[in-house]
Amino acid sequence: MRRGPRTGLFCIVAVHSTVRGPSLGGCRMWTYDDNRAAIRDALRLSEGMTYKSAVAGLPLGGGKGVIVLHPGKPLDAKRRRAALLDFGETVERLGGSYVTAEDVGTSTRDMTVIAKATSHVSGLSRRAGGSGDPSPYTALGVLHAIEATVERAFDSASLRGRTIAVVGLGHVGLRVARLLAKAGARLVVADIDPTKRDEAERLGARWTTPAKAMIAAVDVLVPCALGGVLDHESVPQLQTPAVAGAANNQLAASDVADLLRERGVLWAPDFVANAGGIVNIAVELDPEGYDPDRATARVAGIGDTLRRIYDDAHTAGTTPLTAAMALAESNLRRA
């Protein structure tokens, strides 16, 4: 934890594990009630990144960075650049045990600024020798996760004619919806932003509210917005046999995984389904350099990872969450 000399803003980096390799995790630029809340967020998210990398079999550990903004004091361009340089120097002090990337509140362009203060940065623009925006790979990974989940639920991975509800048409969610439409799915889409209704029309999708989309009678529910949407109140109302989406931390509590299983709802653990972005960044960090075709092939492996998790869960009579955590722990122990 370091106070940036240019801005006075606190820069926090949490390194949870370097057992499999350097810890990788995005830089979050966010406003918190106090620094303790920011530290808790960084610690929690860094642990999540360890398991996301481990279950995907990546040579990476888990970390997270946070730039703590002051409430009600947005940064102008000059001060934003200064804050990013402060954070870059903080990353540099860790000597490579942490590699940063974009996250909530930061972008590929911001990574280029951070790179002026440290070499331990990923997600750079193509022009700067990086892989650019990771969201297309996150969306592609979610598509493979949906296909694997549909295959397990309906004995066929084909999405043609399947009715799928996508909740959240943000940076990743909209890309997922487009991939699903291309695959022949019939879409129900929702977002809190009413202007996204135009996107629904372009997709040929039925527009509804997020609350209605969550309980729609569909083949697959795809949460791509806020976390915590699956809880002890919402799960009993679900009218879908399968859930697989891009949103982080979809379960309000870990025991909700048991509730989903009891109700016969197949849930793809979010940290498996949405790992496409970090898989892509891992390719960027390969010694031989970045190759988009290699990244695409590795992202396709998310489907196979989920198939193994579903097999393990069935064999052990447990939930996909428990099976995914066991796979991650196994990969960590082997390292």
C-alpha cells in the first residue's frame, strides 16, 4: 500500500499467490468509503484471480490492484495520468511478482500509461505490442461455456433454436449476445440502460427488464452484469435448467450452489466461464510472443474444462462449484 507522490491517492496491490507464476490481476480505479474497504476488495479479488488462473491451468497466480479515488472528486486527464504513473511505480516496486491489466475503471489506453513506469503490465494495445481489448476473448470463452453447459443439459451443444436470456449488454454481454445470435439462438435481452434497446432490435431479440429476464422461461440464463444475482430469493424463481454467464461473483453466497443443484439447475462456475480474457493475456505473456490464433485456441479449452468439472461433480455427487474449486486446488498443489 503506497500513497502516490504525484496525486496523494492510495495505490494498493494484493498478491495472493505466486505458486504457479507471477500474480496477474487488473487495476481497479474506484471510489470506496475508506481504505479498509479498498484493501478488503483487493484481497478478495486477488484470491479469486488465483483460482481463476489455476482452474484454467495457466502459469499465473492471483493478484489485484486498486487506485482509491476520493468520493465526489473525479479526475481530469492530467491527474488521471499522474495517478496511473503512481500506480505503475507501485507495481514496479514488487519486482515482477505482480503483473497488472485493465479492470473496472481502467482501459487498454491506461495500461499504456502504466507501462511508462513499469514493464510488469499486460493488456497493452496491439500498436504497443500487446493483445488489446480482452473483452472479445472473454465473450468467446463464455460462448464455449454456454455450449458445454447446453451439451450437458440437453445432450447437444448446438445453440440453434435455443431460447437464451442475456442479462446485461455491457462491454462483454453485448459481444456474448452477438455470438449467440450468430449461432442461431433466440434471444431475450435486458439492461438497465434503456438505450440498449436499439441493440436488441439489431439482434432480433426480445427486450425486457433485467428482473423479468432473470426469471424468464428459457433454456439458458446468461448473467453478464452485476454479481450476487443468484441468492436464496432469486434461485427458487428461476425457470431455466441452466445458467452460464460472464458476470463475476454470481452467487450471493457459496451455499447457493447447493440450492441450484437441489432445484436441478446446472450452473457454470463464473470464474471458469469468464476466464477468456485472462487466458488471452497469458498468451500475451508467452516468451514466444502474442499470437491471436493461439489465444483463440486456448480460450476454446474453457469448454473442455467445464466438461471435466461437470463430470467430476456428477461422479462425486457434488456441485460444479465444489468440483471447480477442487480442480483449482489440485493444480495449485501440483505446482
